[in-house]
Amino acid sequence: MIQPFGTATDIAAAVRSGQISASFVVDQHLGQIAQLEDEICAFNIVTVEQARSRANEIDAQIAAGEDPGPLAGVPVALKDNLCTRGIPTTCSSRILEGWKPPYDATVVELLHQAGAVIIGKTNMDEFAMGSSTENSAFRPTRNPHNLSRVPGGSSGGSAAAVAAGFTPIALGSDTGGSIRQPAALCGVVGVKPTYGRVSRYGLVAFASSLDQIGPFTKTVADAALVTDVIARPDGRDSTSISEPAQSTARVLHEGVAGLRVGVVAELCGEGIDSDVAARLQEAVAALEEAGAQIGQASVPAAIYGLSAYYLIAPAEASSNLARYDGVRYGLRVAANSSPAMNIATRSAGFGEEVKRRIMLGTYALSAGYYDAYYGKAQKVRTLIIQDFAQAWEEFDLLLSPTSPTTAFLLGERTADPMAMYMSDVCTVPVNLTGQTAMSVPYGCGDDGLPVGVQIMAPALGEPVMFRAAAVLEASL
Amino acid sequence: MAVRWLVAMGQKRITKHDCAHVAALARLQLTDKELERFSVQLGELLDHVAEVESLDIADLAPTMHPFELFTPMRLDEPGEVLDSEEVLSQAPHFENGQFRVPPVLGEAL
């Protein structure tokens, strides 16, 4: 897919220096959306009027000699589970269709303060449950590199919007890989920051101990720029890390000389397509060439990540989604008593995958099964954390593929939940531990579709992670 | 390797009756077809996650959260609050500054 417009870094520099207007930038991207959106279906809503009026504000600031900020005039698309005051926020679910939040998410405020222009809300798997964006209650999103393929998920609309040139920046959320896997499948950069590094205030909750917001961008430098804007302490999220974040943009070009980089054996063998494995080896060679010390790392418990994840995430979801009862927001199906109304509303409003996960989570938490499933999964989580802690004694960074395969065909895995869940095998361990990780595009598979390499770092290791990402990007 | 769902440890078959019970706990009403499909799929899923049963982890402490949780404190001063009319305007039914719902205890009004 041709990328007709500049990076966020270039756009912001040009707008701040008065070379181009924010209105021009926004119209350019709206034009691209008008041309291709019917095929790609990346958006649930394009906020044309609000974007134009915001661009005018930015231009007025520039005319008055003010600096709108580091994202001056840069269009941003938001996953539709991020609350935007007065703009529908649906989570791609019928149960929230038409709901207009009474407040903005913290990340939305931060982007606004940095001079960004929100251009729309992107499609997703319903309540972020899925790996292909086919679980949207509205319509599936298509991969801009090949329209017969999925963009990945659950933040597939955000990944596709960046890949299609609709916007240089999009935000998504990552509970088990929902930023990194679609980034890999769409050939863009995707970052899952350390748990607590970005405020979750205003992110509609899926699994609260795993959810984290992060950016999609075309370049590593843009990802660093956005990460530095949104990674802030926030008193409105009790899990927010209170120390200020270290800048990632400032250290971007420090290289990897002397860094110890481990390739995670357990995430690189059987089950990974050979072309994906080959790109990973090339990435490893590029880091070695740049001076990194390469070794083989072992995180034995990582192989249990999927099992622990598919107990813990549905358990938390079954609790979080109890709030959709037809009382305070969204859909209500009429019935002659409140309990009957609750049941009728939830049964009509949730899609199949959401029901499946609520059922699984409710079962795992129910009397008689709690210790056997949920309790045990929490102990496995401890085991995974311990194994990673051991790996961090030997390595500064760890590598693996982001996804075992390139983008699969629409419809290929919808009938088989297990096959779909396998897409997350390399990404879920990091959500369970709270660490940071990102996907960087690294060449193509035999089918010509993008391959992503996952770089993992310890908690708050974003600066060193971005240094390696910049080296990989430059080596292509 | 490694990247795989481990072999089922035991057949965790879920009956349609179990499934209906869990659905009731989750405030969902499933059709007969959904019950049939979900009982098979949930059984398969539980077979796969049963791999964790083989691990010797009895002595490990459970992790509920990636990092230690604490309660951040702030000064007890009024902050910004949501506009109640704006909040209520998004509810399916509201009246006199309150959410309106059908009878809770079964008595029709």
C-alpha cells in the first residue's frame, strides 16, 4: 500500500514551522479515507466536522504565534473502546451502539493537549475479544495489503488505518496482543507499554490486570513520539505508575552496542511458519551486526501463557462486562421486570465470542471450579513471571516472532475458536507479566505479506526497547 | 517445542445442563443451538487449559496483578465531576435525575 503522506514527526514539524496548515493535512487524510475506506472498513465513525474544526483551531494557534505541541496538526485515529466525550464509543458492540461518553479518556486529553487532531474511531473485535476484527458486530475490517486477508485484532481497525495511510497515528489497546499482532499483520509498528505506564482511565475495561493502551505508527520514531506523549502518571487510574516516564525519543539513536539480546527458544520453534522464523533470524543478525550480544534465552513457562491467559482474561471479563445490564447506557430490551430486562438485554446485545468468553470466565470463577481453574492460572502467572525474571538476569531484551503466521484469510478461523486463540501465543506472556513489548515490521513472508518481530523488555524498559527497534528499522 | 496447546489431561465434558446453569449465573439466555455449540466448545477449551493441572505449582503464590497494588491518596478536596444530565441522557430511560428501570421485585407498576 502506498503511503502518500509524511510521518507524524514530519507533519508536526511542518505544521509548527508554518510550512503546511493543519487543515491541509486533515483534508489530505480525509481524502485518502474517502477513496479507500469502503474497501477496508477501518472506521466505525470518521469525525469529519470535528476534525476540520480542530484543524482550524491549530491553524489559529500557529497564526497567533503559539505552539500547539509535539503532535501539532497530526491526525490520530482511536480504537472505539477509548471514551470520547460526545462522540459514539461502541466497542464494536450492539450493546453500546449510540452511547456517547460524558468524558474523554486520559489519553484523548493528552493527545489533544499535544496538538493532535482526532479523525475517527476504529473498528475492533467486540470488546477487544478476538484476533482478526471479524468479531465486530458491525463488519469486518480488511487488511490493506490484501483485501482477502484479516488485519489481525483486536485493534485491527487502528492497524489497518495506519497501513492504509488514513492516519499516521492510531491508538489501540493490548490485553493479549491486540496491538502487536495486528501491527505485525498490517506491517506497521505497534507498542504495548509497561502495565500502568499509560493511564487506562476512559478505556472500556476488558481484563483490567492485563489491558494497556499503546500506539500504532508507520515508523519507530513516531511510536516514540506518541509514547512520550501518552506515558504519564494519572491520578484517575489507581494502577498508573506514579514516577514520570523516561523519554523514548531522546535515546532512539543510541544503538544496541553491548546490549544482551536473547531469542526466546520456547516461542520460536514448532508452530511458527518457516518464513516468519527466517525473518526473525535476519533481525537477530541485524542486531548482532550492530553490536548486540546475541544468545538463546529460555522462558520455559511461556508455553503455558495461552492456557493461563484464556482463564484469567475471560474471568476478569465476565466480571467487567456485568455492568452491561441495560440500566445506565446503551441498549435496553424491554421486559416486565428488571432481572428479565437484564437478561434480555445482554442476550440480544452481546455477540457470540463475547458470550463464549463470559461463559468461560463465569465457569472458571464458579463454586467448585475456582481453585482448579482460576486459582491455578494465577499460579501459572507467577511461574511465568519467575521465568522471565531469570531471563532478565542474563538479557536486556528478548526477541520472538510477533505472530506465528502472516495475515490469514477472512473466515479461515472464525469457526474454530482454538485456532483463532493460537494467533496470540507469542504475545500473551508479556501481558501476564506486565512487561513492555513492541512489534516492528521486518520484511515479508512467502505470500508477500508483512512479518513482525517482537521485542520484549523488562517493566519500564521502553527506552532500551526503542533503541533496538530503531536499529531493526534502519537495517531494512 | 513449545508453541502448542498441550494434550488434554482429562475430558472436561460440559453438558448442556451445566452450560445453561453457567449462562444463568452470567445473566445470559442462550438458544438451544447456542447451548449445544457452547457446551462442546467450552469442553474443548477446558481440555486444553487443563495442561496447567500437570504443573507442580501448589506452593506458588497466585498473581492477581502484575505489580504490587497500593491505594494512591489525594487531598480530600472536591475535584471535577461528571455532568449528571449528560450522564443520564445516555441511559435508555431516566426520570427526575434517576435511572428508570422495570420493577425489581416482580411487582408490575
